[in-house]
Amino acid sequence: MSYQVRIARQAAEYLRRLDRTTQARITRRLDQIAADPFGPQTKQLKGAGGRRTARVGDWRIVFRVEPAERVVEVSAIGPRGGVYRGL
């Protein structure tokens, strides 16, 4: 049973502005995260309050998992250099 993915408004807007190829790559990774948010394609962020990250080329997806509700909450999508600022 997979998890439901909820994308924050700011992350959804950022995703919408990307080119179609990058959107498709990130969407495929979100599908993988929904199937297994603790899988090998993700890693725990240190000191970020239980957040995890997934890599898609030079892009990163930052999310939090709510296992009891079976929900993955995506808080940020962005380039590697800037997505971690402010976490």
C-alpha cells in the first residue's frame, strides 16, 4: 500500500515552472517516494526535524513522512544549492 503525496503550494508552483522533462523526472521520483518513502532513493536530513530528501539530478525534493497517516508531505523542490536554506 503506497503513501499519499501532498505537495506544499510553494513546491507545486516551483514544479509547475520547470520544463516538462524535469517535471516528468521529478514526478517519477515522487511516485517512487509514494511507494517507499524510506527506500534507497531517499536519505534522512541531519538536524532538520525528521525531514528526508530525494535526489533527481541537480534537483532535490525535501519531504516529511507521517507513517500513521500514510502521508508524504513535500515541503520543497529546488536546486541542490538553495533548497536546504531555511530548513
